[in-house]
Amino acid sequence: MARVFLSIGSNLGDRLELLRGALECLRVTAGIRLLEVSRVYETEPWESAPGQIVNRAGWFLNCVAAIETSLPPAALLARVQDIEGSLGRVRSGASQEAGRYEPRTLDIDILLYGEEVLSASDDLHIPHLLMHERGFVLKPLADLAPELEHPVLYQTVRELLAASEDEHQVVPADLPSRWW
């Protein structure tokens, strides 16, 4: 079984319930064991200039989940995309670049899959190509695995977070530690 870290986010609808729904779907999926989940963070959308949006209504709720899985990476990607769809995610059909910053009910990304390094398609890159640039990924990942080393950059999550130049706000949501 591989230890995998997933980033889960939502900025449309009942964001917290969508995160909980995604975790429940993961929990009941054959071949996946949900291990732990970070705290939830409210995060400024990346399509905005840092500090531009004061009203947090359009902000994301983000967390990271640690799982163990027997599913190979492509099958896991298909499963998390099924979960996104079952919880209301509609992909616009826009180009990958144009759709990258669209509001969404749910977004689940595979960040790390054991120590694998893989570029299997436009949709599947492990480790996630931009994880080291994003505070909304690094902060919750650091909650779970601060000493985990990135298999390509050879820096720990803690080091990547300290070196991050991402100026978008990432603030802990006001929730109990066992929110899920």
C-alpha cells in the first residue's frame, strides 16, 4: 500500500460539507484507507492578486488528507475525479489552463504518491507540478508531514513552505481540530 497525500478544496456551495463528503467517499472506497486529515484553511483564490479580495465569500476551504491505497496512480486519479463529479463538480470544457482557476464545488489533487515520480498524462503528474509554489497546499501538508521530502526537489515540506513566495492568504478556519 502506498502512502498518498491529497489536496482537497472547495469554493462553491457548502464548502465544509463538500470537504466532509469527499472524505467520506474516500473512506468508503475499496482500496483506500483514510489515515488523517489536516486542519482546514481558508485560502485566497489564486486568480486574484494577493490581498485583493477582502470578502472571503469566494475563498476556498482547503485541507490535505493522508491515505494509504492499493490503487495505482491512474486508478486513484479516476476515483477522485469520480468523487468530484458525484459531489457536483462540473468541468467547463475550457482549456486546462483556462479552467485551472475556475470556481469549483470540489477539487481533489494527488500531491504525492509514495516516492513515485510520474508524468503519465496532462492530468497526472506526481508529485503535483505546482505543489511547492502554493501555500494552500504546503500549510495543510505541513500539518501532517512537515519532514516529508519532496522526491524531486529534495527539500522537506517545512523547507518548501519556508521558501515559498506565495503571498496569497492562507488562514486557519475557525473549526475544531476533529472537524471531519
